Amino acid sequence: MLYFRMMVTMVISFYTTRVVLNALGVVDYGLVNVIGSAVSMFSFLSSSLSTAASRFFNYQLGKGNALELQRTFSMILLLYGGLFVLLLVLSETVGLWVFRTKLVIPPERMEAAAWFFQFTVASLLIGIWSVPYQAMVISHENMRVYALASIFEAFAKLGIVYCVTLGSFDRLKLYGFLLCLVTAVHLTIYKVVCRGNYPETRFVAYFNKKKFKTLLSFSGWNLFGSASHVFSNVMINILLNNYFGVVVNAARGIALQVSNGANVFTQNFLTASRPQIVKYWAQKDNASYHLLVGRVSKLGYGLLLIVVLPVFVEINYLLNLWLKIVPDYAAPFTRIVIVASLIESVSVPISTAVQATGKVALYQALIGVAILVGLIGFWVALASGVPPERSLLVVIAVSSALTIIRIFFYCILTKANIYSFIRSVIVPVLAVTLLSVITPYVLYDKLPESLLRVFLCSIGSAFSVLLGGFVFLLSKKEREKILIMILN
């Protein structure tokens, strides 16, 4: 169900990006990207609580304690009530200040941009209420509902694109309003499903000071890591906007769209495995816990590599084929975020494994510091006159640092053998990468630019990664199982 969701949402996402870019134009599309980033500066509060919700829901499900699960859900709702008020205040004070004083917006688009800002804030506030319900659905491993809700959202956004291209209103205003409307419907779907299927999502008047302190402490440390990540992303957009204008923001928006689409492969594996990782830890099933973490790290990387390798090689041709208007710097930006995504894909399930232990204070502190140091490095590079595509290489350095930190804490907190992890995960991943790049680059060098070359590069990449993955990423027992399935 998750992969069916992925195929539908990816196709619609890439198509809508092209149409929205053409309908809004480079300037308005750049405004969508930079304003959305400015508002998302506050979404880290929601994401940190979402991580806490998922961790505690999965832990109680692993323990099989229904009463504690309902109490935990009710306390999470109380936290989200406070978060709603806090986000509203921050968005209309700090958010407005950033919008009015720190963004470079053409004067003739200021009114439309202000409307889009308010609609984006409303979408953020409505969206935070769906997080506890969505977390509960995923914790119950009901991927069918999760997938169908995402598919609905994707088709709804496709409908938005159609309305934007036909509407006689200001297109930026209309786009913001319709996105807000879809967010509201998305929340309604999750609430109806949860109320009908999971009794623990019914609110009960319950407050436990010790449990609340545990939730708040866990969320607070996650808050620092999430805040650093989101703040860095927003500041990169604002710095690019200040130094180079909204056209470069549009280029980064395209790059992130490609990266997010490809990352769906990794997120599918993680979404399906996250509940099990936490449940295994709660049940003290260490063997299954470590085995699953290693598998998801390797196989998630392999699946992502199949998708992004031909994109990396053929990015110039694909961007011209995909978009009628290709912003400057879109190709190098895309290559940079692809490499960063591959590096982090290895450590994303490791992050979940660390979260499962509940010991996240020092871990999140170091994650946040590494991200902020990278941001300072990016700022210094821009101030020194380094071109944007070379300055953005700091993203790759930060992803590498985060991966090292996550592996270190995973081994320390769970008593995993770091040498065994490097031998069983990192070395096979590097071997597959080195083997896989040969075929697409030979085809790229020998064949003329064409759609046929893109097709052959894609087939060659997939074959190389699958062959390398079969040899290096799978254990002997897993290879035997696959061969038996093929023979049968």
C-alpha cells in the first residue's frame, strides 16, 4: 500500500510542480517556496511532538497496555492544544516580522504574498491537529488508511492545480486558500477513521505530572534537533533570497521537490518499520531490533539509489523535459540534495532506533549543534563571495556529520558493535554505490543526449543496484530465500 501510494503521489507531485511553476511564474513560485519556509520555521514544534507521540504510542502498543495508551493520547492532545496557541502567537508576531523585514518581495506582489502567508499559517495550525491521529494510525500499522489518505491529498492538490490555471482570481491567493482547504479535509479524514476504529483516541480527562514531564522532556530535546534543522533550512532560503533573489529560491524549491519525491522510497521503509523498531525495543527483543535496523538502513539506501542515480546523471535533460522554465542553478542544487539524501538515508532508521531508547538529550544536542555549525559555514561562504552552488556543498558535509553522530549514539545506547555495523551496513552500501555508478556513466558518455539514453541509464542503474544489492546488501540466508522464491 505504501509503494502504491508512492507511485501515485510521485507522479502527481512532479506533474503539479511543473504546472504550478508555469501557472504562477518563477517569481510567484519563488515566493511560495520562501514564504512556506518562513512559516515552516514554527512547524518544528509540531514535528518534535509528533516524534514523541509516535514513540510513546508504539511503546505502549508493544507493552500491550490499552489504558495507558488512551491516557498518553489524551495528554498528547493537551500538549497540541498548547502548541496550537503558541504557534498562532509566534506566526503572527515573529513570522510576520520575518515576512515584512527579512524577505525580498517585489512591491507589486506584496499584497498577494501577505494573503498567501496567512493561508499558509492557517494550513500549519490545522495540520498540527492531524498529527496525533496520523501517528496513531501508523502505530497500529494501518498502512492502508495512511496510503489512501495520502493519495486523496495528492489528487486534491492535482485539482488545486487545475483550479489555479483556470481561476480568474489572483493565482497566488487562490493557491494558498485551496491548500488550506485540503489540509482541513485531510484532518477530518484521520479523525473519522480514528474515532471509528481506535477507542483510545477518545479524549479522557487525565493528567499525570510524571508522565507529562517525561513527554515534555523527550519532546523538548527533540525540539532542539528539529528546530535546528528547520531553522537551518529556512535561513538557507532567506540567505539565498537576500544574496541572489527569488529566482534562486525557485531553483532550490525545484531541487527539494526532486529530493522529497525520491525520499519517499526511504520513508516507505521507515514508516512501515518504525512501529516495529520501537515495539521490539519495548519487548526487549534485541536480536530482532538490531536486525531490523540494519536491514532498513541497507535496503532503504538501495531503493533510493535505484531512483536517484539516473536522475543525478541525466539531471539537465530531465529538468528541461520536466519543466518549461528551468531556473538557474536548479541542476547543481538538485545534485547536491540527492547526494545529501543518500547519505542520510542510511542513518534515518538509526535515528528511530535511538529515539526508541528514550535517551535523546545529548544526542539531540549534538545533532542541533552540527546543523547550526553547517549553517554558519554556509553564511560565511556566501559572505565571502562563493557561488551559491558551491556554498550549498555544506549540506553534504552536514549530512555526513549527522550520519556519524547517529551511528555513534546507536552503538553506545543500544550496545551495538560499531565495527560490526560498519562491516554489515556501511561497507556493503559503499560497495553497491561504486559498482552501480559505472554503467550509467558509461552510457552517458557514449550515447547522444536523448530520451532513449535516459531510459537506458535508468535500466542500467536499476540492474546494477539490484545486482550489487543482491550480492552485498543481503545476507546469505536472505539470498537463499529470494532464489527459492524465483525458482518457485
